[in-house]
Amino acid sequence: MNLLTSMFAEVSKIATDDYVGFTFFVGCMAMMAASAFFFLSMNSFDRKWRTSILVSGLITFIAAVHYWYMRDYWATYAESPTFFRYVDWVLTVPLMCVEFYLILKVAGAKKSLMWQMIFWSVVMLVTGYVGEAIATTGAGPALWGFISGVAYFVIVYIIWFGEAKKLAEQAGGAVLTAHKTLCWFVLVGWAIYPIGYMAGTEGWYSFVGELGLNMDIIYNIGDAVNKIGFGLVVYSAAVASTSKEVEA
């Protein structure tokens, strides 16, 4: 009860035209709801899918906690909570990479694939943070953003054309369908973040910020789409796989 009272006391401070604060609040609630859904549905599936569902719940739960803090930070300072956001990402994005490994284990995926994807995701995030929070003037943001983009495209290559794709094709069925959908999330959904980065940093792409796009709103939408979406894809694969086993 005290937690709910604290929540709504903070919400009352959000102005009706504070769209950034609104997206932080909605993002927090959406992540909490998704976490509850994933955690409560775990026992509906056999052991080989439970870990994947658990990871999906952890991704949204970690994001919900950080969105709670980011919402309060924004309400207090009206500044982008860059540090909290990147702490969230450095925990949740590698877990998204772990999801690929977990669903591909049935096809013989090795841990080396998982660590390779985690490594490039950390490179992507660390260089993005440097460009957004440390090297914020001159050519810094564009340079570090470019390095971050290179790491992102390495991940795209691995899942679309590399070892991960081959393993998914070997597995077939629900695993292949889930893998393809997650690939599209990485290619299209993760592409939302560079738009937010360009809207909030200086560089040759300054015209993006001049369009009136807000970095935090873009990031918040991207997080909701990708983190909850990732989990729902895994959940759907688990449902499809379980249904086939029951029919057999």
C-alpha cells in the first residue's frame, strides 16, 4: 500500500503536457505487467522453455526497476537519465543475446556463440555511452556512435547470416520461426535507438534533433517494443512447441 501511495504521489507531479514523463511512467507499468505475465506463465511449459521465459521476465523486471528510477529522476531534474538508462541496457541487452542462445540450444548452439554476441552488445553499449555522456562535443558523438553501429551490425550479421542462422535452420519448427522474428526485432526494433542517439547528440546528423524528435521518448518506445516484444516472441515459441508435443 505504501508503494502504491508513493507511485501515485509522484504521478500527480507529472504535468499534463509532460509527454516524456508520461512515457517513463507507462514504460514502467508495461514492464512490470510483462514481468508478472512471464514469471507466472513459467510453470505452463516444460523445463527446456522455462529458462527462456525466466530470462524474458528478468529483462522486463530489470527494465521496470530502472524505469522507476528514471521516471523519478526526470520528475526531479527534467534531465535525461543517461546513466540509469545505460545501466539498464548493459544488463538487459546481453540477456536478449542470451535468448538467442537458449532457443538455439536444441540445435547444438555452443556457449561461444552466446559470449560472442554478449561481447559485441557490450561494445555497442559502452561506445554509445561514451558518445552520449563523455565525448559529447566535436566529432566525439559521431565517432563513438559509428563504432557502436559497427558492433550492432556484427550482431545483425551473426543472427541473419552467421552461425545462429544455420543453427535455427537445423532446428526448424517453432525455433526457426522465433529466431526469424527475433532477427527482425534486432534489425528493425533496435534501429530505433540510433534515431534517439542522433536526436540527443551533436554531429553531422543534427537535423534529426531539429525535427523536434525527443531522445527519451524514442528510447522509451524502443525499450517497450523490444524488451516486451522479445519476451512475447519466446513465449509464443514455447506455446507452439508445447502444443505440437501435446498433439504428438
